[in-house]
Amino acid sequence: MQALKRIGIDTYMLLLIGMVLLGLLLPARGMAAEILRGATFWAVTLLFFLYGAKLDPASVRAGLLNLRLQGLTFGATYALFPVLGIGLAALFGGVLGPELTLGLLFLAVLPSTVQSSIAFTSIAGGNVPAAICAASLSNLVGVVLTPLLVTHLLHQEGGGASLDAIQKIAVQILLPFVAGQLLRRWIGGFVQRHRLLTMVVDRGSILLIVYSAFGAGTVAGIWSAIPVPGLVLCFLVTALLLALVMGGMVGAGRLFRLPSQDQAVLFFCGSTKSLASGLPIATAIFPAAAVGAIVLPVMIYHMTQLLVCSAIAQRLARKAQA
């Protein structure tokens, strides 16, 4: 296990892989699937309620003073990523197939990570307060903006956005998040003091969603419909997207002559995508049987970014110490 941790693979990543395999080999069916679907719904609702309770509006206001850094990070997440995603989808969509292509577009409009991007910034000796603000702002806006961008892309592809999907987004994501913000004055301290509890809910809900999504895809037979070349290409295209964005973040940091601490924030917050936000939003927007295939690019990107960012953060830390 120590050898795996040195290259960025921890217990949680192994559990994610385990849930994928469990969903492929032993999916829930019949009444068990209905119970799982209900449990997943309420887990996602609780997850976004806790997000609202944890997010400190004061940290967002303070971090916004660094307008250039925040603008570059926000632009990378919601402008550069979508442009690259649309371009790669146009180039490789014919081989990827409709589900994986839609998953690539979905990946491109997700918010950045919160915990991991801030942790990597800290390890690399970057501007941690600015990273907290950038990640928080990205996810705060992403709660509203990501579903809107996804439904717009669906409309562009002829799929449209049903009223049921919009209502589910409001009930499962927006309302709990707003409720958490409104109640933060009374429960925020409790949430902050019981980090283990919130971490269990956070990570446990993601594991539940992963198993549910991949299990539903197995029952629907969607995996047999995805050709092997499409799966292989999915790995390559997501790796290419990560490389392009990371290269862009390095170039932008140098072009705008950001301090090294702010360059770390731009790199780690601007090049990462949130699995924690992506999976719940996917379950609220897409049909259950298609979620597994659609979130596959997000899963691949998430695990790849953790490995790469972990290695880069540790290298920057050693460089700073030297």
C-alpha cells in the first residue's frame, strides 16, 4: 500500500475501482435496484446540503480580491475546458460513440475539485487561501451553471432538457444546497467540527453513486454496446484533454507573470474536474441506464488527474525545499 500511495493511489481510489467492478459483475436488480436508487437520491441530497453548510461565504468574498487569478481559473474551468471538449468530441466522436462523447462534453463543463486541488496547492507551497476561494467559487457557480450547460448541449444534440430533469436538479441539488447555506449559521460549526462524519457522507455517497451507475449500465446491457476501440480511445482522449489543459495553465501562468504561489493555484484548480459534483449532477440529468457510460470519462479523468497532480505537487514541494 505504501508503494501505491507514493504514486498517488490511496484506499479511496481502490474503493472506487472496486465499486466499478462490483457494478459490472454483481449489479443490483429488481427491488434491490429500487432501494439502491432511493438511497442514492437521498445520499446526493444530503451531500449537497453539507456542501452548502460547509461553504463559507466570507472566504469567497475575500478571495475575489485577486481578480486576475480568479478570472483565469474560472475561465479555464468554464471556457477553455468546454472549447477543448467540443473540439475533441468533434474529432473523435465517431469512434467514441454517443454515450462516451456526451460524457466527454459533460466532463468539460464540470466545476473544479475542492479538497484535492486545495491539498495539492498546499503541498506545492501555493497560495492556499486563493485556492480555497477559486475551488469554492467554481463549485458554487457549478451547482447552477453545469446543469444549464449540459442541458444546452443536450438541446444542441437534439436531446432537449425535460421539465422532470430540471425539477430533479432543483429538488436534489439546488434546494439542499440553499438550505445548507441558510442553516449554516446554526449547523456550520457542527459540520466543521465533525469532519469525519462529513467525509463519510461525502465519500460514501460517491461510492454508492458509482456502484449504482455502473450497475444500471450493466443491467441495461450498455457496456456491450460500447466497442473496445471506443473504450481505449476514451482513455487516450481524456489523457490528451488533461495534457492540453495542464499545458495551457502553465503557459497562462507564465504569460500573465503570476507569482509562483498563484501559478500553483491556477494549475491545480484550473486543470482538475470534480467527481464529487459530477456524479450527483449526472444522476439528476441523465437516464439511470446511461449514467455509467456517460460518467466513464469523468471517472478516468478523475483518477488520472489525481495521479498526475500528486506527482507534480510532490516534485514542486521537493524543488521548493531544495
